[in-house]
Amino acid sequence: MNYREALAWLYATQRFGIKLGLENIERLLHWLSIDFARLNLGSARASPETIPFRVIHVAGTNGKGSVCAMIEAITRAAGHRTGLFTSPHLVSFRERVRVNGEKISEDEVAGGLTEIRGLIGNWDPHPTFFEIATALALQHFQKTRCEILVLETGMGGRLDATNAVQSAVSVITPIDFDHEKWLGHSIDQIAKEKAGIIKPRIPAISAPQRPEAEVVIRQRAEECDAPLQFVNDPWTKTRIALRGEHQKMNAALAIAALQATDIKVSDDATARGLSSVEWPARFQIWNEHIVIDGAHNPASARILAQTWREEFGDEHATILLAILRDKNAAEIVQAFAPIATRFVLPQIRSERAMAPNELAQVISSLTPSLPYSTAPSVAEAISAAQQTSERVLITGSLHFAGEALALLRGEPGALEECTQ
């Protein structure tokens, strides 16, 4: 298969849905001879002291992508060969898999997926999109001899495909409501899934948590005899390229994770990594008129509104808003309303998106004094918003952020389907 054919096959596996569990991914890693696996298929689990690489595993509801990006930037600045696996992508699938900051090539995606397709054709149950993507990433990291692997969970943690890998440290960012259909409808239920990345006798690092989440994390660490550290003080010693006070806590979490392992990182490398880290669509100031942020749940929407105030004071925004159907649209709208002068609601390409007229009903019921309009496309919404003199905030979904970025870059044809 060439790259386009390989991606078409991969996206077709979305019909198998989301299946939380480790059996398929462990089998797949075994047959691909991936040395990073915990190998629960009857053999002893690898010990971090006996393997030539270090895996930093990050779970949580918000901030985990930023923490991963910071860890990767710092360790790369320190001279380590890094592998970074994150999701979802914004514009290109290749963003999910990076070695030393460089995206996996189209040929490498095509070759890896062709091999995997040949291997799993008759499997029942068939591996899911995320299991295949995880296996592709780990195979690429092994082939390219990465020293430091930074893995972001896709959803949850305990049964997430990335949890089939032996880690040197487990990192948990703030836990809040999201993906309730799969993870549970209470904070303690969600925390049990996220804390599932904590492994026996492996250090665990956590951001400050809600009390009910903290209890669960402490219980899990105790059960695993895992050293546990809560990071409560923000990083203030050096500049951080990513905007927002919350990024100082993310940086502190990233640095604590590295300190919990034997990865050698100097103060200079830490400073250079944090000052150069890039993580698009996280309060990304595209130009003096447009800000893009992929906030897609109530907690991240509240953080975004706070960051807007930190950056722009009492200035309000025209907010271009698109939200997926499985998100809590009412709470997201309530978080944005205090910084909005009006909403523009475009139709985005994702089939999972809430229709603009449905989102309009949410807005009119909650904030009847705020004007809104709909737009048939992202391009028309951006064009209309740019006619105003005030700043424009594009937000509500990483899918939407990716589509907007592709348009603003002048590369709408480069936008590939995006899936969580």
C-alpha cells in the first residue's frame, strides 16, 4: 500500500470502534517483536533497569499532550534520541509519531501499516485504530533506536493500548470529566482508569487533583508499592514557550517526571527545551487577530478562558465554536460566555460534530443575550469573523482546530481525517 491507501485502510478500522483492553495490543506487539512490551503473554515483565531505553507514560484529562511535548523537548535538548507518540493529530496522521521532533515519513507509515495489515487480517477481534497506531509508533521507535519514549494515553490508562509498555515513570495530569461513556460518570471512576498506568514499584508523579481523584491515585500507588509524588508548585525558573499559567504546572510535572528516572538532563537543557517547545492549537496566537485552542471539555474550556484573561485582560472575543456531540456543550458554552461578544458556529468536517443549529439552541438557552450566527464551513466562518476589529478565538474541538490550521496555512488539501 502507498501512504494514501494505508491511511484509508487504517481509518476503515474505525468501524471496530473503541475497545478498551490489552490482549490485542500485547498480541500485536509480540508478533511484531516489539521489545518495549510488558509481555504479559506468560513471560516475565521487563524491568526498567534491564532495558536500554526509558519510557515516560502520561495519562490524565487535560494537559497530558503539553507535558509530553515538554518532556520530549527537554530530553532532546539534552542530546537524547527521543520518540514521541501523541493523539489525536491536528492536520496529518504523521504528527502522532515523531523521532527527535521529526514526523514519521509517509513511506514509513505505508510500510508499517502494510506489514501490520498482513499480520492481523484474520484476527478476531480485529485490532482497533488506536491499537494499530500504537503498534506502528512503537515499531518505528524500535527501528530508529530511540532512547527516550514519551507515550500519551489515548483514553483512560488502565486498559489503554499504551499501557502494554513497561514504563520508567507514570505521570498523571489533572483528572476531570471527559469520555464518560467509556471511563465512568464520576471522578473516582475516571481516576481509577487513569491511575491504572501506575505499575509495581515504578515511580508515579501526579499533578494536584480533586480530593476524590487523589484518594484513588494514592490507593493505586500503595497497592503497587510505587513511590508517589504530587507536584504542587509551578515551574518559574525559566521561560516556557507555551502560554498560560497552567503551563507552569505542566512544566513542573514534566521536570519532576524526569527527576524520578535516571535520565540525565542539565539545567541548561531544561531551559532550552522549555523555551523552544511547540504544541500547536494550545493557546496558539496565529497572528495579532486569531488565537487557536483545542479546548474540548469543560475543564479545558475554563482553563482557556482564564488564559485569555491572563493574556488580554478584559478584552472580549468573537468565538468560533464547534463541539463534538459526545461532549458537555452546555458547560463548555458557560465557560466561554464571559469572554465572548458573539459566537460563530461553523459546520466542520467531523461526522462526530454537533450540528451548528443544535449548538445554537444550547447557546440561546444559556446565554440569550449573546448573539450568534452559523456558517456552512470553517472557511466562511473565519472569513466572516475576520471582518470584525476584535480578536477571534477558534476553539471547542481539536478536530476543528486542525481544520482551521490547515486553512490558515493555505493547505486545506493536507487535512486528513482526525479521530480521537
